[in-house]
Amino acid sequence: MDDKIWIGRGGQKYGPYEEAVLRGWVKEGKVEPDVLAWRTGMAEWVPLATLLPGMEVPPPIPPPSAGWAPRGFSAREDGGFAPDPRATFQTPPSLHWFVVLLLTMVTGGIFGWIWMFVQASWVGKIDKRSKALVLFILALVSYVVGFSLTTQKTPAATLAGVLIMFGAIIVIYVGIFAMADSIKRDAAKRGLALHIGGITLFFLSMYYLQGIMTWLARWKETGQTEPGPPKAAVWCVMILPLVSILAAIAIPAYQNYIIRTEVAQAVAVAEPARTAVLNYYNSHGQMPHDNTQAGISEAASLQGRYVSGVTIDDGRITIALGGVAHRQIASGSLVLTPVVAQGEVRFNCVANSISVQYLPQTCR
């Protein structure tokens, strides 16, 4: 056995073989003369040709410091060679995660389903125990069944469909987290310290996983591990649409709130005029004809930040908006009309050129 020869390929050790067998394989082209070989008692692996007298010896192997190593191996610090963990690594799907996102959006989600199956198929190659592909098939079938039930006219069928679709989403998340565990285990066996954040995975799901797969594809090709997977970039791109949607909702709502506040303050400016009308009616049994009869200043002097003037006309109070009021209400007015019922005076509010959404409850 001591004179037999072992050979190394793809990071694996094969043999031992008789010298005559290896000579025949070299002539037939089944084995390269520069493949690494080893015989019992040798300190290091050497090209096969050096162990087969009479065969052409390939050029000297550059030292590891030159960045060279035989195919399927990587250089060690002690000058030897170790099996390269990239040699047996299955190349993952390397489509950029942002392209996956765009295609998913353009196709109404169909490409997203397809790409989940692509990811699950690759994970099945690196982890034979992975059930992600089965889970995604189950989720797709459940989703189709649930969606068909929601199209029925009965409330019971609709509720059942919604519950089934919700269950399909849960199954999808189980499959995604299962894929992440498989990827981490395989990376650890290859010496890669890969961290996959659970929160990021929950919110960014397959797009985050695709960023990791693209990173692994680069490592497979070049051996580079820096920069790491694009976690922050995925967050930024995914959050931007959410922020835009929230802004589209919040900004108009805040603007409406500001305008309603301005209208409410305008009504408050007219409070002295309303008090004056009530006092005049209680004293004289009739409504005052104008500001002077009511005992208040002229219209132009009753101004506020959002009011250009307050006018009394036979008890009716007109509040003209202006000043720095928002352009949506700057040309409008509020009219408070007194109504006597059972000896009491109350004011009906009517708006001119002011949308109802900006009015106080009493003016709607």
C-alpha cells in the first residue's frame, strides 16, 4: 500500500491507485499530470508527474505568497495547500435584489412567486433537508384557493378565503426563515461568519435573502467578503416608498388641520360682535342695524391674523377672512345669522367660498 498514490481533486482526496493505473489515465486524458498527488511518508502534496518517472514535469508551482493555489485548493500560511471551500459551493442565483423588486412590482407580484421558487431550488442544493420548496408550493396552492373563495358572494366563503390566504403568508415566512437557516449553516461550514437579522428578514423577506445570495455568488467567484451583504441598502430602498405614502397622507391631513384652526380662530375674533348683538337684543328687543348701533368698532378695526373685518347687518354677523389666512379660505367668509326661538337667540352659521371640510362643526 505504501507505494500507491493518492490524488486530490476539487478539495477531495481519492485513491490510493497503482502507478500503472495513473499512467494509463494520464495518457487517456482522464487525469492531468499537474494534479496534486501524495504517497505515504511524503510531507506535502506534489504534482503527479513528479511521482511518475519518465513523464513530463509541469513548471514549478509558484509559492503561496504569489497568490497561487492549485484548482480546488487554497494556500495555507505554512506553505501548503488546503481544500478551497468555494470549490464545492453551488453558485446561488445572483440577480440583483433591486431588479427582483422592480420585476415583482411590474408583474403584479408574479415574478416574486417565481423567484421564491428559484431561491428555494438553490437552497435545496446546499441543504438536502430543506423543505422550503415544498412550503412555497403549499403556500401558492393555499393562496389560489383562498383567493377563489374571496370571490364568492357569501360572507362565510369570503372569511374562509381570507383566513386561508393569511395562512399562506405564514407558510411563506416559515419557508423564508428556513432558507435563511440553511444558508447560515452552509456558510458556517465554509468558514463564513454570516449574520442574517431576524427583524430585517421579516420585513424585507426574499429581497434581503437575495442580497445575501448575490454576496455569496461574488464570494464564490472572487473570494471577497467585503463589503458585506447589502442590509442597509435594502432597508433604505424599501422604506422610501413607505415614507412617501405616509407623507402623501400626513401632509394633506396636517394642512387641513392648519386651515381648520385658522377658521376656528376667525370665529373667535367675531365673539365680541356676537356678544354685542345679544346684549343689544336683550336691551331693545330687536337686532342692531350695524356695528355702531351694536356699540362696537367699525368692520375694518375688527381684524385678526386671519380676519380682514367683522360686519353687523341687522344682527347678521359677517366674518370676512383675509390677512395671512391660507389661500384656500382667504377669499371666503362666514355668516352668523341670529335666530330667536322661545325668547332665546342662537346663531346659524353659513360659509361662503369655504369648503365644508375646513368648517367648525357648528357651521356644517
